[in-house]
Amino acid sequence: MNNLLETPIEYLKGVGPARGELLRKELGIHKYADLLNLYPNRYIDRTRYYRINELMNSGSEVQVVGKVIHLKTLGEKRTRLVATFTDGTGEMELVWFQGQKWIRENIKLNAPYVIFGKASAFNGVFNMAHPEMEPMAEHEASLRSAMQPIYPSTEKLTQRGITNKVVNKIMQQVFTETQALFTEVLSPALLKELDLLPKNAALFNIHFPKSQDLLLRAQFRLKFEELFFIQLQLITKNLVRKHKIKGHPFGNVGEYFTDFYNNHLPFELTNAQKRVIKEIRNDMGQPAQMNRLLQGDVGSGKTIVALMSMLLALDNGFQACLMAPTEILANQHFMGLSELATPLGINIKILTGSTKTAERRIIHESLESGELHIIIGTHALLEDKVKFKNLGLAVIDEQHRFGVEQRSKLWKKNEIPPHVLVMTATPIPRTLAMSLYGDLDISVIDELPPGRKPIQTVHRYDGNRLKVWKFLKDEIAKGRQVYIVYPLIQESEKMDYKDLMDGYESISRDFPLPQYSVSIVHGKMKPAEKDSEMARFAANKTNIMVATTVIEVGVNVPNASVMVIESAERFGLSQLHQLRGRVGRGADQSYCILMTGEKLSNDTKTRLETMCRTNDGFEIAEVDLKLRGPGDIMGTQQSGVLNLQIADLVKDRDILMLARQYAIALLKADPGMNLPENAALRNAYIELTKKKNIWNYIS
């Protein structure tokens, strides 16, 4: 049966080469199986037949049974064909502006028809333009269900005559040719336990639902199956890695770790930090490579967790590295970690694009000899010249900014690959994390260190600017510093650059020298210029930093307690949250002011309201996922990673949890899916892994 589903689509009766080509290009339908997996977007309820005397002018689609008793052509230049249609309770007009000759030749007068379309009243008479018409006998014999499916389409398909009706017809044809006998892929036990529809019934009822109830059950079955296979793949990958990819077991909790914990911790660890360190210690104690994602909100203390993980590597005689996506961030990590590591007698250095050649040579040598314990750096760490004596732990900050190939280069720096800890300050909604990073183990720091005051966020319209400026002057008078951020969106960089420069000029006028001093940072500046402006601001030599989103990640100036975000309506939620995280790093009360124009869409209002209501990055990420969908949140690299055919990560999170739970249980009981009852499952799984799908995108 499965072989028949591999048949190229043009061989299906009613398709042919021309339509086949269109279906390929427009909808990616290459063979019978692809057509079966073209699921309807929505359904029209055709369970009800209206009488003409019951019709109302509501613009909704209705279906009526009756007969055509008269046909006439009206109009001179633009003619239209008008039929009088009656059902015994009244009369209405059917109107065609195109295809009149064909209709005139094919309509049989006084024969029973079922018509379907939008009925609208004009001068007290109902009419229906271009109705769908079906002889009563055909209507009764067709596979078509009362819930009529509406399929995804494109303008080109409609123009070339591949209407919804045509798709419906070829769908019926595929069921006729295959006799609706589809291979069941789930085990009998699973079907029974979850009371799932069999595959045949599920596919039939998704395309030709017999009732609302069967449609819902069909949708549930197919969504579960899709998510179940994704989870099987990810969990298997994780297990395989743990078995196959050896790691260095760090059994020793020694001098560095204990000394730091007992004598040098700058603050009491939160319970979340303790829990996460325990998970990491447990992982690194195994002879399998750790691959863990550490999620924590802005300011939740991921860096200290990373340092303590590095100390474990040092205690076991290994080196550690931390890779950051930008020089600014690498420098910041270096400054923060040096302060903590130097009292312990740890040798720590930084390597970036702007490290001098002479210094580079020394770093390369001391890394190879093992003298250098910890190296912080950017992509420069990936160069072939950078060789370690024995790299035991690689910490990668801001995961989604590094490609898979770049990360695998780090792996190859050792015979046995190092343990990997990936950190992200972009909280990822649980459902998305389980789908995209289901093959990583996930640790979450979900509480902020004590004593942090929540940032107060307010939304102000451009009309309130004078009041906002007064507030900034009051804060500066208290010795605080201010960020003012402008959006920078690639497509219109020229315009945005102008926005930024105009803004800078007007701020310089409103906050004049010598009383105030203003810095500026943007993407067109050379790295050295950027760093020197940042350094001036960090040293409190300037009161205001005017910037683009360059400062989104990891700038740490505890004295900066106010952030103004201009044109806040042009930012996504997670970006607003990231930017806001640049303030609130000191003991003072911090503020974030979102400035916008007067006209705002509903989505924008939801975003701004969410920002003002909560500081919880996980809650914000959930709202963001609902507003934007999974592709956007993960950035361009991950967009379209999950080309889900029927499931939806936002709406179907409960099904996803269920699928994951059952996938884990199955692999525990039968890791190789070798039991006879899992044979069909195993075959389907093998077929899936042959296809280039989501798994190739996810590292």
C-alpha cells in the first residue's frame, strides 16, 4: 500500500502533468502521500439545507435544494446569465458573469440540484452569484461529507482553475485509488490506551468528516502522531549521544570549587542556582558528554553558574572556555570572571578579533601547555591555531547566534569532546524548548537574586515627551545614567540611521553641555570606537547613552537605571524584554519607558501591556509565541524549522506534553523499538529519519 502513496501526483486521475507541476510548485505536493497530508484550514458546515423562504441577508454561505425553471441572458456590453431557481417555498436568482456558454449547455431545467454559495438580497429578491451546483443524485453519491473542508491555496492555483472544489475532487480520487487502506504506524497498545482513531479513520475524517466529533478525534490523532515522532527523534538522539559520545567524568569536587564556594561567593546562591549547579555536577560526573541548555532570565545569575561549572573542570585537571557572540559581551564576561577567578590563583585570558598578535602568540602557547586555565573569547576561539592541552568544558553564551558548524568546531578541539553548557538569556517557552531543544537537557534558573527591585515599566505617547525629559533630568540629578534606544531594522537602515542621528542631535540640544554629556553607539561605528564610547559611559563620564539595539545583549552598567525605548511599537516582545534587562542591575529603583506614536495595532497594545504588567521573561516568551508563532522567536536560523503539518505548538501544548511522555515511556521499555508490537512504528521512524527534516536543523 505504501508504494502506491509514493506515486507521482500527475498520475492521479484528474491531475495530469500541467496540474501536477502547479501542485508541486505552489503547495509542495509531489506524490499521493503529500496530497493526503494537505490538511484543510477550516470547514464549512453543510449539514443544513435551507428553504428559500428562510433565507436571511447575513452574507453567510447556505445550501438549498431546488430546480432551475428558467434561464435568460441580460445586459448588452457585460452580459450575465440569470437562472430562476425555486424550491416550492419561493424563488431566487442564480447569476453567472463567466462561463455562461458552458453553464447554458449543461444545466438541465426542472432537474433537482443542490446549490451552495453566499445568498444576498437585492430589492427583496435573493440572488447567488456563481453558486456551486451539483445534481442531487451526484450529491448523494459523493464521498463529500457534511463538514466541507477548505484547503490551503494560492492565487496562482485559483487563477489556473485549481479551486477548492477541484482539490476536493482529487482528494476523493486518492481515497478511491488507495481504497483508503493506510498503514497503521502506532502500536495497538497506544491506540487502545489513548482511545485514538485508527490511521484509516483519522485520515478519512480529516478530509471527509462524518461529524464534528469524528473531526475532533481525527485532528487529535494526527496531531499526536506528528508530535510523537518529533519527540521520538529528539529523545533517541539524546540517548544515542549519551551512549555513543564519551565524555570526561569529573568525579572530583576539589580545591577550586570548595574554596570559591566557602570563601569567595559574592552573594548567597538562590535555590534555583543551587538546583542547576547540582544538575550540571551530576551530568559532568558521568562518562558521557554533557549537552545542557541553561535558560535564565536577564540578571538571574547564569554567569556564576558557568564559573562554578568551569571550576569543576579545573578541579579535574581540565581547561574551560566561554564563547560569546560579540566582543562587547566577551569583554564583559572577562571583566566579571577575572574579578572572581583571580583571587583563586586562576590564569584567565581573553581572545577576540582585536587581540594583538604578540599577545595572541602567548595565549596560544599557554593554552597548549595547559598553563592557561580559562579562556574567554568570540569566534576567534574557533580558529585552527587555537589548540588546547585538554579542554573539558565549553560554555556557549547566546546559543541561537552560533551556527551548528561553529559549535562542532569546538567539539573537535579534543580527542574526547568537552562537556557543553549552552546559556541563553532569551527565555524559551516550554513547548518550544521541548520541540527545538528536546535533544538537550534543560536547566532553568527561574528566580532572581534577592534584593533586586523589579524594574518599573510604563508606556508613554510621543505627546508626553516633555514630562519624560523632565523625569530623565531629575534622575540624572540624583547621579543616575540613562539609555535611549532607537530601533534598527535592516531593510530600512538608511532611514533608521537618520532617526538615530536626528534623535542624537535633538537630545544633545535638550541636554546641553557642560551640564550633560551624551554618548552614541551604533552599528556603523568601528569596534574600537564602540568600545571607547561604552567605556566612557561605564566609567560614568557621560550621562546618556544614545544607541541602537547594539546594546541588547549583555552590557552591564549598574549605575544606568533608566531606559527609554523610542518607537517601541517597532520592537518584538522578547527584544523589548532583552533591552529592558540592561537596567535594574544596581541597587536603585530602575525604570523602562516605552515611547510610541498614537496609532497602535491590537498586537502592539498587547505587547506593551505585557511589558508593563510583568518582568517574567518566561511569561513574556509565552505571549510572544502566541503573537508571532515559533519561527520568528527563534530568529532566522530556526524559522521554518518545525514545518508542522497539522499540530500547532501554541494551541497543542497539552498534546505535545502527552506525546513526549509516551515517547519517553516507549524508549525506556523498548529502546530499539524491536518488540513485535512496535514493528510498524519502527518502520515509520526509519522512513522519517531518511527524510531531510527538522532533525538536520537542530544541533
